[in-house]
Amino acid sequence: MKVIAINGSPRKNHNTAALLKKALEGAQANGAETELIHLYDLNYKGCISCFACKRKEGPCYGTCAYQDDLSPILLKIKEADAIILGSPIYLCDVTGQMHAFLERLIFPYITYTEGYRSLFERKIKTGFIYTMNMTAEQMEERGFHPTLDGIESFLNRTFGYSESLFSYDTYQFDDYEKYVAPIFDEHHKSMVRENQFPNDCAMAYDMGTRFTIQ
């Protein structure tokens, strides 16, 4: 099996990337071939509304026609057996790089037909790992779920299965003393990282393991 992880964070060795790497470790434990792709290494755009992917009998029907650094990644995903995406929350949503990626990934497969039928030829498992600098209660209060549930719904509609994992109250800075952030208690953040983040890593590992079970 081939499992691809997509890192929508600009940081390659922090919370989101660490969880994605754990998910891939879980997949590797079941013998899967894995790859981690960092979106911020790529030069690409979001959907440009050319509609080539929707053109009747067009050469690019069902595929994204725009050519840039994302094009070979989309081809790899087409052949993958599972996809695990990850993004921190920026302004109540995924990062701009991740959102642009999702536009290019999903829109070509979704048809303007009854039920918005997907053109993706197989059913594969997809997962989304979200990291955020707030608690689960704050996430509820600020109404994040409709947006993130919408992403899960699109992934499920396109690929046949999707689930989400949330990592809350993450440790944001390497040294809180260097930044103006008085609303945060560094000791509390350290305790969450020590006590909760390992559990989040274990859940990510479990996701990777489950995604490689036939």
C-alpha cells in the first residue's frame, strides 16, 4: 500500500508535521510505503476557475489542467491507497496553502450532477489532522466545526471515507519569553505538551495503522 501525508503547515518539525510523521509510522508498521509532502516547499496556485476539468469530452475532464508544482502531487494521490492531511488552524480555518491544495484536489473530481457524484475511480481512506492553539471548548465556542466538518464532508464525498483528528491547546513557541503573548500560560502549555500531545501522537499512529488494514 502507498500512504501519502500532506503537511499544510509552514513548519516541517513542529506539531502538525510531528503528528503526520506518527501517522506514517503507523502505516509503515503495517508494511505500507509512505511519503510526506510539505506544501510550503511547492510553488502553486489554488483553483483558477478555468473549468477544463468540467468540459464535455475535454482532454482534462475530471483532472486539474493547470500545470505547476502541484501537478505531480495530484497524480501521486490518484494512485495512493490512503491520504492523511494536516494543517494548523489559521483564522478559524486551514492554512491558505492547504485550502488552495484542497481546491485543486477535490474540485476536478466533483461533478455538477445529481448528488454531486465523484469521478474518483476508487474508494480510499482519507484523514485530516488539525492542530490549534486553543482548547476543545474554545473551538466549540468560536464555531469552527461547520467549516472543518465541511472539509470532511467533501473528502468523504470525493474519496468514499474521511475522519478527523484534533490536537488542542498546542505548544506554539519554542520560548514564550521571546514573544508578546500574555494570554497564554507557558507552564500550562508545557503540561499539555507533556501529558496530552503524546496521546495525540498515539491517535495519529493508530490512524496510520488502521488506514493500511484492507
